[in-house]
Amino acid sequence: MQAAELFEQAIKPPEVARRLRVSLKSAYQWHQLWRDGGREALASRGPSGTRCRLSPRCGEKLAGYLDEARPPTAGWRTRCGPHRGWPR
């Protein structure tokens, strides 16, 4: 909603992009939305993309597998001895 407030103050998209640290393209898209539909047009519509197709049970199983596959955070052993971090 910060963008809407700035547009209402007649601040141009390049300045909105600079102030909000977004791309110029995003600022111009927001400005077009704001011009066409006002403040409501800039309201969040939630996360984009497709929803996860895994069932909750499958998601929990996958998380368990990933936790098992991950090595401990420090001092795990390799075939060459204890791991002390990556060489530089």
C-alpha cells in the first residue's frame, strides 16, 4: 500500500521504484494497476504459482526423508575422517 500512497501524492514510478527498492518495471506495472483500479487493485492476491499437489501426509513423509538425508551440522564423519569444513 506504500506504492498507492506515493502515487496518490503524484510521485512518478521511477521515484516510487527508488524509494521502495523495486524494479522500474514493477513500479510501472503497479502504477498502471493503480490508475485502472485504485488502491484495491494493488492489494495482495496471495502467493502466486500453483499450489502444492502433495497430500499433507506425503509432504510430512518427504520432510522426514530430507531430514534423514541431511548430515549433522558439525563434525560429521567422512571416509577420510571427521569433517572440519570445506578446504579454502
